[in-house]
Amino acid sequence: MTIHFLFDLLAMTASVMVSMWFRRRYQLSHPAGITQPAKYHYYLIALLLGLAAGSTLFGTLNLHLSGQHGLAKSMTGGIVGAIFAAELYKYFSGIRQSTGLYFMPGLIVLIAVGRIGCFYAGLPDYTYGVKTALPWGVDFGDGIYRHPVQLYESLAMLLFLIFFLKSHAQNPTFWQQRGFYLFVLVYATQRFCWEFIKPYTPVYSQLNLFHLLSLCLIAYALIMLKRSPAHAA
Amino acid sequence: MMPDDNLPSPAKFSLAGSFFFWIFWLSGAALCLLFGIFLFITATGASVVAVWNLLIVLAQCLLLTKSAHYFHTREKPVSELMLWAAFAGIAMPLIAFGGCAVINDMGNGVRFAG
């Protein structure tokens, strides 16, 4: 598992560098709509609390639902928790516009690089896919060729990043108003698909916990995308 | 006129702000101690993990010391100091426990930062 936290470190370094580059290039000193330093600090604290709570709660819950004991973290759980905390904070502090673009490029890089760490960590990380006969199946050490689902997610995020960087230069207003919601929609949709080829125990019909969380994120993104033109005024 | 009258008066921190600052600060200190124990245990065997734990302890110590100093001198707003302490108490442990599965099996104890 040493390899995983080395990739975690690499992912965080890359994430910070991309965030800094993006913010400098497009002169984003704060998330949109948050101009007071104190509001910005409290917003970040809310994000941190939501991220940590969601990540640990849903990661551990999934582990236990799958019959394994221990403590785990989850990226989807973290995103759900952070969005919930951020929206709650925004509601009570009167912020009515999208603030997520500020964090989006860094988050995409964090997932894209971090998932490579999950891939190299192999079986102990419990993020691998189910058995496959496809030629790119990977043997993680137990003699079974499995879907490298971590790399699927990494690739999906990388493609979205390329699309975002190309498109943002042409239409920054669209990305400022709706970009984060579009990212959530893409992230949750691809994650929903990959969950069908993961070995997690279903909790409802054929859907596991992360299917349900992904559906929540898709619903959130669609609602916010529908509402976002009103915010533009 | 006293000489100090021309100096700006130190900022007053709210009771709630101070309370949450110390809650975050104490949780950061507790986790710093935990990683200090991890460092002590891993110092002889796994060198990469020991270096990782050392970095975590140093970073947490720096954040906690500086935030306590600024809290005492009132040089920075309490919201910013709360963020520093929250980073030390929440974000850093989240980062420090590398990987998605933090503890593989309770029977084997905590997997020391990866």
C-alpha cells in the first residue's frame, strides 16, 4: 500500500499545481460570489468537514455492506459530503451562484492521478473490478483477470479535463455558471457505469451504495443545471 | 497619553470562534500525537512509511504552533486560524492515511499511513 500514498502525494501535488495554474491564468482569487475573507474561510471549513465526513462514512459503510471489516475512504462519498456541506453553507450565508469551478480542475486531477494509485495498490485497496475475459483484464495477484476499473475512471476524468480546458477558453461564462454541475454529472454518470463492474454488494435491486450516491449526484447536477440560468442574472 | 494608545488594538475573537478554533486545534494535536506514535513504531522498519509519518508530524506541528501563536497575538482573523486548525485536525489526517482502505482488518490493527 506504500505505492498508494505515494500516488496520493503525487495526486495532491499535481492537483495543487493545476489549481494554482488555472486560478492564476483566469484570475480567480476566490470562488465566485465569495468576496469576504471570513466567508471564504468558513466555506472552506464547511467543505473540509463535509469531505471528511462523507468520505469516511460512505467508504466505511460500503466496506461493511460488502462483508469486510475496517475503515475506508471514498471519493464519491467525499464529493457528496462536500457538496452537501457547501450547499448548506451557501444557503445560510446567502450565496446563490455556483462556486465549484474554483476547485474543479484540481479535483479532476486529484481523481485522475489518485486512481492510478488505487490501481497499483491492487487487491488490498478494494477498488478493483470484477472478472473479465477482455484482453486488457489485469491480474492483481490472485490469478483472476479483472476490469482495471480504476484506470477507466482515471481515463474518463482525463478526457473531461482535456475537454474542459479546450472549451473553457472559448466559453468561460458557461463554465463559470454551469461547469461544476456538468463535471458532477459526468463524474457521477461514469461512476454509476463502473459500479456495475465492481464486486460491491448490492443494497437495492442490482444497485450498490455508490450507485445510489451517483444517482443522488446526477439528480443534484440536473436540478442545478436547470436552475443555473436564473443565477446568471 | 500612554505610548500604547497609538497602536492598533488587538482584534477581539468571538466566543464561538475561539471555541471552535480550540476544538479543531485539540483534535489536530491528538492526531499529531497519534502520528507521532506511528512514527516511533515505524522508525526502525519501513523507512518510506517512517519518512511519510515524519512529514505529517512536522506539517501538523508547524500548523498547530503557528495557529496557536497567531491566536495568542491576534495577528490573524479567527476564521483563518480556524481554517488552519481544521486543516491540521481534519484534512491532514485524511491525507495522511493513504489509500482507500484505511484499516484493512481490525484484527491487524491500524495500517500505519499506507
